[in-house]
Amino acid sequence: MKDTPLSNCERDFILKAIEEKKRLDGRQTYDFRRIKITFGTDYGCCFVDLGKTRVMAQVSCELVAPKESRPNEGIMFFNIELSPMASPAFEQGRQSELSVKLNRQLERCLRNSKCIDTESLCVVAGEKVWQIRVDVSMLNNDGNLMDAASVAAITALCHFRRPDVGIQGDEVTVYSPEERDPIPLSIYHMPISISFSFFQQGTFLLVDPCEREERVMDGLLMIAMNKHREICSIQSSGGIMLLKEQVMRCSKIAAVKVSEITELISKALLNDRTARKAGGRCGFAESMPQERITALKTDETLMETSDVTERANDIVEKAGAPPQTVPSPLVPAPGVGQVSQGQQNTWGLQEEDEDDDDDDDEQNGKETKMETEPQEEEKGAGDVVEISDSEEEEVVILTSETSGQAKNADSSSHQKRAAASKRRPKK
Amino acid sequence: MEVCESSKVSLREFGCEQNLLSRPDGSASFVQGDTSVMAGVYGPAEVKVSKEIYDRATLEVLIQPKVGLPTVRERSQEQCIRETCEASLLLSLHPRSSLTLVLQVLHDDGSLLSCFLNAACMALMDAGLPMSCLFCGVTCAINTDGQIITDPTAAQEKESRALMTFAIDCAKRRVLMSSTKGSFSVHELQQCIAVSQKASEKIFQFYRDSVRRRYSKNL
Amino acid sequence: MAGLELLSDQGYRLDGRKATELRKVQARMGVFAQADGSAYLEQGNTRALAVVYGPHEMRGSRSRTLHDRAAINCQYSMATFSTAERKRRPHGDRKSTEMSLHLKQTFEAAIMTQLYPRSQIDIYVKILQSDGGNYSVCVNAATLAVIDAGIPMRDYVCACSVGFVDETPLADLCYAEESVSSLSVALLPRGGQIALLQMDARLHQDHLEALMEAAMTACKGVSKVLDEVVRQHLQEAAVLNVCP
């Protein structure tokens, strides 16, 4: 599906507003939209709302063989999925230019800056290391996906706990969270990407562009930085001509924004930790706003199910028992074998014959009884409570029978074989 | 043997929020216990020529798993949901157009398919698409003792002998779609359907309440 | 890389260069006859081949046609034998797609695309041998190829990578130096405008200015070399034209 095109007058309006230092949502040029960070039920799941842009990150881990070039380092894998939910222009499973750009920037921001201690993810050097996978899904695109994705990814990494492992000799045991507390990743610093958009050949600069602004901008500059004012990556895109002074100015703004966001992330992480320690429930279900008119929630509801059984019985009875009659077998000409559905098997199989003629001894008779009984059970299934009671008695009898039969098992099989051999000449 | 204990027949607390995303034409999140799903609907919109159907709208359902790419499991669930939606949506009112329903797993704690269905219905309602009836999803599990558990958690699903999900319409409480796993008798199946129909009443009441709440204030 | 001394006490680098010294640049324009423009460029041990076709009518999907300017199509690839480890390099992996995108972005800024509306310019670049600074060498080679094709540009686009070791900016990095830290800049030297800026390193904000200054100086150095190559080429061509 194609994205809705932006009309010329809309474009002119936005540009004119920017020239007058005004923005559509009433922000100042260097203002960020409101950031909200919430966590999922399990570790390593994080939702970030940046204005109306919404992003989800989920971290998962698995034990894999390391890369040959780095036998004692864990593997980091990042994937930004542009879900078609976020925007009609996104298509599932297609590598668009935007997705390559976002993925590479996230990789550069989080992997190349070495913010995660990959050596601590090694379990057995050269054989087993942890692969940490970060999946970021876009849920709603209202501009500046990169910043939202980088905040979500680093927060989810900070929130994530991996299972503890023990090594005895050659064996690696992964402990479940009940056995041993899971371990957080060791993170050195938190790089956060900040986007700047340029308009009118770089004359105007905006922080955190929304979707409309992104459509009319000339170019974008993304600076990833941590709170120690260390730049982790810079990337310019779009056909703009930057001047050195502009880059320097952006890096100064980025430093301020990064320290604000880092504080917010650590506050959110702390809140979540205290909530989890207090044993309170957390997760998406809990974070749903209650006061909004569009939201509603009910408590656990019990259901009246007294007549369910009767209803089911009614239906089953009305439907009637499935026809028991087997389609009459075609009688083949003598000497013709036939195997097919619904027909009797006329290949000379001895066991079948035995079951059919019941002129045999008592043991054999018991055996067939044993086989038929469970079928009967199913037919009368669940009618009323009484039946189940009586069935239980039967079960007791059956078990005693089988134990009694076990002793005779040998002799009976002997007899069977004898009977079979007797019959063979008949045919 | 197959008598259900009333204590097991309950729905976990459930909730929903509509119109929470700005881009899609209709969106909803549905929560059942810890299981949560987000749904977004785009359409009716322009359709690709290759997918065009001359007398009705083309409905596409996409499921986005939480980790990794969609697998065969997601594809089969997409199919189930698509058929349910096609049965209730009046697609012939929008010929030569496309409807896209995207479902994102937020957390899976059992009864995922029924949660998908409920979220889908709420999102379709939010998008204002004409439907002949509403539908809801109910998952029933039969545990090894033969007890029926409605709206099971992931742990209960794992222990169960059979797992069934039904989509039920609101007009006549008929079954629109069923997806089953494991072994069970005809009687058990009928019992589960009856339980699901009971449960659907609660869910439809919830739909009605939430929509009433949403439109309770006039502008 | 901890054991490697990238900058000796005497101020010399691994390959004996000074901190601000560029590698030797050698280039030839017009290496292919059938292409509209082509160039071969060596910068130290990194070698690249660039070919330009166009401007011509839109090919492939017509939906990409731009009604007010030319569309630029770039493709970057690396030869199987370009690195120490022989490796099949499939088309369309993330890194090469990104590199193609960056090249496209750089040349969209530099080429006067508004002169050729509804047409297309193709730039194909192949790295034959890789020893650091792949992006820069590709840009430099492609610039020469575009000039060879006679497509008007605002200015030369010159690219260079710089690193930061022991508080000293190093210009034009080789592979060993690149893995530590690298900042690539594509510059239009006359106006001091940056067409592309990319950094892959952890660097304190205070050092950024010095590093960018060094990068721009290095780019200007490259531009001088490129200018010489172009003049030399034109002279040769003129001589050939005068006495056929």
C-alpha cells in the first residue's frame, strides 16, 4: 500500500512555519517530544513512546558457536523490523533503504561503540557463547524512528537478564530462573542517537522531527552519544551540504539531550526494579491507561456453566450416533487379496482370524473384552457423574484381570501359536 | 470424568484500548491476563493489481511475532484469522480495494489465537468497517483429568491434553472458525463449544461496554 | 589491536607516514571505451574502479522517474579477492547496500542533477583491493569517472578518512588504523561543504572539532591531486586530438 502523498500546500505551510520558528505541535526548535518508557512482563522487553511514535524492543539470548575470528566473544545481533503496522508504506519482509539505514545506524550505535562487554558473554571459549538478539519492532511511525529505536534498544538491553550457566567438565547447564537468579548484561555506557533535520539548505535546524517534518526536510544528521559526552557515531543522510559549524552545534545540543534521556532511562529502570522487588505485577497489561475513555478493563470473570454438560449431551444425542455399520465388503473371487479402506483385510493375516472366531479358549475371550471396553467407555463418556463412578469400579476389575493375565500370558501365546498352526492347513 | 469444575471455567481479567495508534485507520490492543496483542487496520485503500478482486475487498492479515521473522505457525494463524474476518466483514461493499490487518504479539501467556481474534475485532470496529456481526475468540484447554479450562495460561496450555480455539459470532453464537490441537471426543468438543458460547457472551458484553464508554461523551 | 603501536614516539605511523600525510594517489581516467565515463584509482594499497553510464533514459521501473532532476543509481561491490580472506560477497548484504546508499547520497549532492530531468545516471564502483578507506577511495574514483563522462558537478567531491590516536589526528587511514577509529568525510572543497559525514568510533566531543579540521584539510589535499590528474588527462586528450 502506498503512503498518502503530501500536498504542495501542506508542504509549503510546514516550511513557512519552520521559517517562522514554529512547529506543528507547538514545540520549540530544540524540544524533544515526550518520552515514555514502559516495560513488558518478561525481562528485556521495553516500549518507548516518543510523542505518537511507538516502538517495542525485545532482547532474547541463545547459546551458539562463536565466530571463528572471535572465539571468546559473544555475538550481538540487531534487527529493526519495519512492521506494516507502523505505516502503510512499510512492507513486510522487504529490505527497504530506510530499514538498511536504521539497522546500520543501530549497529554502529550499539555494537561498534562496544557498549556491551561481549567477552563476558563467552561460556566456553571457541565452543559456546551467548548470542544476544535485539528485535525492535515499529508500532507507529510518527517520525524519528531512529531515536525511539535506539532508546528502546539500549533500555531493553539494560533491563535484560540472561540465564545463569554452570560448567562441570565439558557439560554446560543452563539454569532456569527458579534455580538461579538470571544475570544482567554488563553495559559500559549507554549510547543514544539524536536526530537533527535540516531545512532550506541547512538554514533551519530542528531536533526530533515528526513525520510531517521528515517528509519536507532536506537532510538528516544522526549523532549517537553517551552521557560522558563521548560521540559513538555520526551519520549524515539526505542531500544536504553541512558546514563544520553546524555539526559542532548539533553535537553540543546532542550532549544536552543525551544526558536528559539517560537520566530518564535510569529512572524508568529503577522504578521497574522497585516494582518488581515489591512483587507488584508489571507488564503491558498493567501499563494500560485506565482513565482514558477509549480503554476499558474487567476483572477476572466467572461463568455459569451448569447447563453446559446438558447442552452438549443434547447436541450429541440429536446428532445421533455415527453409523456403526461397515460398508458391506465386496466378496472377492477366491484367491484375490484386497486391502483398502472400510473393507476387510483378506490377506492371510492370522491374528485377525483369531479375533473373529471366538471358539477359542477363555484367555482369548478375555483379551477381546479388554480391547472393547475402553471403546464403550468413550461412547458413554461424560453422561452423568454416576457412570464415571461405576466405571471406576470396572477399572479396578480390569487391572486385577490384567495382572492375573500377565501370569498366563506366556501360555496363552503358546496356545495361540498352536491354534494358528492348526488352522493353517485348513486354508 | 468429563464434568467441568466451575472453578476452572473463568476468563482471566481482560481489557482493551482502542484508537491508541495514530497512523492506522483503526487500532486496538487487547489484553487477556498477561497475554497482550496489538492490532492495526489500514483500509479500505488502493490495492495492488495482482491482488485485486473485482467484486470485493482483498483482506490481508499479517502477524508479527515478538522475536524473529514470521514462521509457518504465524502463517497458519493468519489464515485462521483471515477466514474469520472474511466471514464477518461485508467485503463486497468495498470492491477493488485492500484491507490490511496487522497483529503484533506483545506478550504470549497462553490463548494467543483468541487474543488475536478479539484484538482484530476491536480494531475492525475502531476502523469503522461494515460488518455483518462481531466475533470473538475463546480458547479452551482440556487437561489430563478431563477438566475444561477456558482462557488457559501458557503453563496450563502446556499441561493440557487438547487445545481448542473457537471464533464465535455475536448474532447467533455460531462457530465461525475452529482450530484444535490434541485428541478429544465428540462430546468434549461439544462441551467446549458450549462453554465457549457462554464465555463469548461475557466478551460481547465487554465489547458493548467499552464501545458505550467510548461514545459516552458527545462533542 | 592493543599491542599495535599506531603512532611511534617519533611521530611516524605503521607505514612510515607522518600523521597528516596522505597515501600515494595514482589515477587514470577513461580506462574503458564503451562506458560514458570511467576511472581507476589507487590510494596506497586500496584500489577501486568506477564506471559511469548516463545521463540516459530511465531504465527498469519508471516509477522512480523524477520530473525535476536526474535520478542517481549507485552500486557498490567488492571483488572476491579484495581482502586477505577470499570471500564470496553476495549482492545486497547490509554493508554494501549501505555503501551504495552513501555513494548515491554523496553524488546527489554534488552532481547538478536539475540539468537532466527525467533521466538517470548510473555509477558502478568496484573495490579491487581493500586496505582501508573503501568509502573515500570509491568517492574519489567515482568523481573522476563522472568528470570523464562530462557530467557537470558543483565541485570535485573528495573524500578522506581520519582517525584519532594518542591525541593526534591521523589522515587517510589504512586497514589497521581504521579498525580503531575512523571518521569519513566527503567534502566539496571550494565551499567547505560536507556532503557526507560518518563516524565509527568513540571519541570525546571536545576532540571532534580538531578531527573534522584534519579531515577537511586531508580532503583538500586529495582534491589537489585529483585536479592534477584531470588536467593531465585533458592535456593528453588534447594532444591526441590535435595530431590524430
